[in-house]
Amino acid sequence: MRRTKADAEKTRENILATAEQLFLRNGVAHTSLEQVARASGVTRGAVYWHFQNKSHLLDEMLNQVRPRREQLAERLNAPTAGHPLQNLRDLFVELMAGLAGNEQKRNLLTILLLRCEFTDELSDARERHTDFINHFIALSEEQFERGRARLRPGISPRLAARLLHATLIGMLSDRLRDPGLFDTLAEAPAMIDTLFSGLLVDWQIAEQRASA
Amino acid sequence: MRRTKADAEKTRENILATAEQLFLRNGVAHTSLEQVARASGVTRGAVYWHFQNKSHLLDEMLNQVRPRREQLAERLNAPTAGHPLQNLRDLFVELMAGLAGNEQKRNLLTILLLRCEFTDELSDARERHTDFINHFIALSEEQFERGRARLRPGISPRLAARLLHATLIGMLSDRLRDPGLFDTLAEAPAMIDTLFSGLLVDWQIAEQRASA
DNA sequence: TGTTTTACATACCGATTCGCTTGTAAACAA
DNA sequence: TTGTTTACAAGCGAATCGGTATGTAAAACA
């Protein structure tokens, strides 16, 4: 009872979705491909047919939502863009909002940050992750460089960029570990504006804050 | 050839130190007690004699450096303490400095943040960790509450506390993933002061910053 | 001095683990 | 209609896992 091409694609996507749930619940290392197969209603044969091994499976899961490198740069340097710093701020809020509104993104980031051991076995995923982070920091640094005049004295663009990234990661990390901790969507703007107020001498808080 | 009590204690500590290295290098789940035993020059018998299982082994590793709950509170509310906010700021810098100067603390935090899947198996460690985080946030919130008048309008003590914690975790996370990313010890004060400048209306930067 | 306890090593257990090979029925191409 | 390929299922094998049970020599104690 061999499946048609379309059926095979469904099988593949089903395996991905199932693995996502299992990885999220039990951790990557603690999930065997046998478990993935069973939960997907297939055997390991199917899993190994579609994916080389667990590492590649995870990698393709992440590829589903991983923003392409250029995407961030395009977004920041678009011709329609306003001030670089305002741009950077908006991107930050967008990233948080995108996460709040997309369960899959939330799941995958949770897996990356909390349910996954960055060991040699997963070196591919690990490298790409670090790479993306450094790219993000470099891009942010560029933006701060352009708005250098507005930086408080003693704060270099690089330091600003790293502080921005640390805050981003920290907020994500906290929020993913304890989803009830705060309302990301509502509070993210206040947090980023607060940070920018510290980084810049003349930051105007554009958005209305929830004052509680 | 049974060992003396002192020898046994050495064995135990040796196992702990060896496991720390293996966990750090290969991740907790990817390290078997067999590997720990071999690398320690003993057999699994010894490991199981000293520790119930891997989870308890990890737990006792963390207990070596885990600050006690009261410790933070005492530190913040000491009679000799100055202004609550200055206190909080100094604590932050101290925590970062303690990490920069203590390899074991760095290792264990790296294991916790990057080499460990928070799954049911390790629920003990996980709970204690979350507990500690919430405690830290609550304490920070208290301090901000005391200095509430100095908070920028629209920023609640709770939001300030969470932003502070996010920044702390983010800085640690970044630094542990990529040790060359920045010089924690040197830049931590600048980062925290920047954040405080954003949180407070009148924050005076006390320390000299490395301006580069 | 004799007995008990300690600090392990050794051995065994059933349960998984991954990776590979082989089987197979049906889809698809010629 | 007849190969050929596809999309898996099923089975194999060696390794390894954690947990436990048992053996043992020497330390600790009475």
C-alpha cells in the first residue's frame, strides 16, 4: 500500500509536527526516533526514509521558521525605512510580536533554548544559531553606528548592540520558561523603550504604555 | 582494598569534578554514568554508591555553588546597605564578577543554560532553578518599590525587575555561549548603568566606564 | 580481637538505542 | 503492460543504557 507523492509529503510534515511536540515536551536527547515514529503512526523506517537522523530532523524543523540572514538586513535597510534606531526598535517589537503570535516559532525557540543540549552531535544547528546571533549583533551595531551621535557618552555602538541582544534573549528566555511571567506582546514595547532611553540621550517614547 | 573515609570523600569529589567536565563538554543527557565512572577511574558501582542517579548527581553539583535563598535577601537588606537601588546595582555587578572569576560557577551555569534539557527527569533541578529566578525577580521588585519615586513614569517596579532579570540572563547566556563575545567583568557595570539610566529618571553613573 | 560496616568492583538484568538491510506493494514512467 | 522506483514496514545486530544484586577486602568500631 504505497502512498502517493502527496501522501508522502503529508507523512513527512506529520513527522515534523509530531517531533516538534515530543522535543518540546521531553527534550531532544530524551526523545528517540522510535517514539517519534510511533507518535506519528509510522515506523522508524519512514522516519529514516525522510530524514538522515535526529540531528537532520531537528535541523529541518528549524529551517521551517529560521529567518534568512538577508531578511533582517533588508528589513533594516529598506529604502522606505525611517531613522535607523527607530527601525531597530520596531524590528525588536516585531520579533517579539511574531513570537507571541506564532506557536510554532515559540515551540522551536523553546526547543532551542530550553530543550536541547548544544553538543557536537548538533553542531550544525549550533553553528547556524551562533552565526545568526552574531549577525544580529553586527546589524544592530551598524544601526547604532549610524545614530552614534545620539548614544550616551561612554556607550559604544558595539556595547549598545550587545546589550540590546542580551535583553532580547533574556526576555525570550524568561518568557519561554514561564509563559505566565508576563505578557510579551503588551510589555515588549515598554521594555525596549526603557532600554533605548538608557542607551540614547534623546529617546522619545512613541507608544502608549500599559501603566501597571 | 577498601578506602578510608577521607579517600572516599576524595573519590566523591573526583566524580563530581569529572562529571562537571563531561556534562559541560557533551551535555547532561549525552553523558552516561558509565562514562563518568571510567573518566573518574572508578566503576559505576562507585558512582551509584555516592549518588542515587544522574539527576541527584547533577543536583549535588549545583548545590556546590547555588546561593542560598536568604543570602540574596540578606545581601540586599543588610543594615549597612545604602540606597536600595544602588544596592541592587552593586549586587548585579557582583554576580557578574563572581562568575567571571570562578570557573566552576561558569561551568555549572553553562551546563544549566546550554547543556541541559529541562525535562521531567531533572524536574528537581528545574524547579529549584525556576524558584530561584522568581525569588530574584521578587527581591528586585521590592527594591524598585522602595525607590519607586525614581522610576520613570509608566514603568512599574515589576516591569523594572523583569527587565533587569532578562538583561542579566541575556548577558550571561551570550557570554557563556561565546566567551570571547565580551569582557564581562569590564563591561558589566556599563551595561547595568545603562539599563538603570533607562529605568530611572535620575540615575548617576558612579563608576568610570571603559570608553571603547 | 572479632564483628560490623563501608566503599567500592563485578556481574547481571531487561529495555532501548541507532543504523542498516531486506522485504513489499503500490505508484509511476515507458 | 511491464519494468523501475518509491515509500515505507519489518527485522536484525551490536552496543549501551540505568538499576540492582552480589561479592569482597579492608576500615572502623566495640
